[in-house]
Amino acid sequence: MSTTSPTASQQPAARKKVTVRTLRARKRRGEPITMLTAYDYPSALAVDNAGTDVILVGDSLGMVVLGYDTTLPVTMDDMLHHCKAVARGAKYALLVGDMPFMSYQVSVEEAVRNAGRFLQEAGMDAVKLEGGRERLDAIRAIVSAGIPVMGHIGLTPQSVHQLGGFRAQGKTAAAAKRLVEDALALQEAGVFSIVLESVPGRLAELISRKLEVPTIGIGAGVGCDGQVLVFHDVLGLFDRFTPRFVKQYAHLHAVIAEALRAYNDDVLARRFPAAEHTVEMKEEEWEMLEKMLQDA
Ligand code: KIV
């Protein structure tokens, strides 16, 4: 469990690239790990420059960028496209590509091949996939191909229909015990870290204490080794529903709406573009043009 809390501004001036070993060391020293999602070049630049340890190119992009109701329609092509843009923007953070629905469930071979594409084609450092004991074969095979894997248990959005909605998990003793067993099994299979999503805080803390690899919580309380939130939620980019576990650090939706309204008003009133936004010709060139047009 994390015991100390340096701020991003206390990080060493000469930043080094974060690796899976860095995260393990952070857990040993009791220092919290920061993780955020990013989906394109500007969001990757912003998240990386803020000193974030891990950037997840989450399949949540299906909902916050592509406008789907769930993450299920997201494809490998969608993920690789966004991962490439993030890799161009981020220099220091560990980059984790989220394996989309049906890219690792069908066979171990497909899982390894798709995981490899995230590193080989899209510049990621690691992959994340959802599920517990049912994913051990795929995880072992991906790890033995030399690809670091982050696990994800609790509320696993790709199983939304099986779970009966986006609901908290591990609330009964039996369900909590299964999650503890799943976490230990994932660690045994070789994951370097595990996301715990929407599980009771006490359970997340217990799992974090039992594991050597760091846990990253989302809706799982302060007892995890690190925390992750979705870029659009942190910045308040939407005014629609935000989950209870989200803390909005800005309300950019309102700022953006106001700026876009002001632009439209300026265009309608011919206040934009003004002289400072306009390129002009030298007077003598203009006069020459007028003369040339007269002569023509
Ligand atoms: O897809 C995603 O953004 C995620 C995080 C919320 C953990 O899986």
C-alpha cells in the first residue's frame, strides 16, 4: 500500500523513461503511481508533460472519443491508430495499449499476435487486457513473448452484458474471495501490474497488500498502489454523466462551449478575422496589381 505522496513538481528535473521496473520500485518504496488515459497527440503531450507515470491508451476511447455506448465496438485498427498518435506525443511515461474486445479471447495465438502489434506497429511499451483466471493462458503466452502485460479485474467493461451493467464488483464475501484469487493468479502468470476497477476500498487495499506487483485503482479507494482516471473525466470535457468515483479537476466543457459561441458571434458580426489575423500586400505591390489589371 502507498504511504508517501510526492507531487509531480517534486519529480527529478532530469526525467527518465518510466519502465515496468520503475513501477515495481515505486511500490517497494511506498510511492503512489499516477496513470491517466490519452488518445491522441495533444492529450499525450499534456499528460506526459504533467509528469504522469503511465499513459493508458484505453479502449474507453470507444465511448469518450468515438461516441459508442460501450467499449465493445472498438477494433484493433482503432486502437493502433490512436496508440501511434499517443506514442508520437509522449516521451517519458510508460505506454500501455488496451487490447480491444475479441483481440485476445478467441485463441492464445491471436492474443500473442495482436499484443505484438501494439509494440511493433504502434510504439507501446506494454498491453492491458481484462479478466481473471480465464485469461491465464493468454497472459502467460504474451509475457513469454517478451511483452509486459497489465491485468484488469473487478468491473471489466468488455463484459458489461455478462455483468448486467456497469456495476461495482466484489461486494459479497464470495465475490471478493474470487477477486483475491484472480489477482494472485494474474501475478503468478506474470503481469507487471493490475487495474482494480469499481471494487470496495477495503478489498482493493487487501489485494494491494497481498501482491508484489502494483495495483492501479479506479473507483477502488486510496489503498491501491496507484490511481487511474479517464482524461475526459478529469478535465470535465463532457457535461453528461460522470461516475461517482471521478474527481473533475476542471470543467472544460463549459470553457469550450463559451469559446465556440464567442467565435460564432465574432464571425457573424465580422469581428473576426481582424487586421492582426490577416496577411497584407505591400502598397507598391497592390498598386502594381491594380495597374496590371487595368492594362489587361
Ligand atoms: O479503457 C480504459 O480507459 C480503462 C481504464 C479506465 C482503466 O480500462
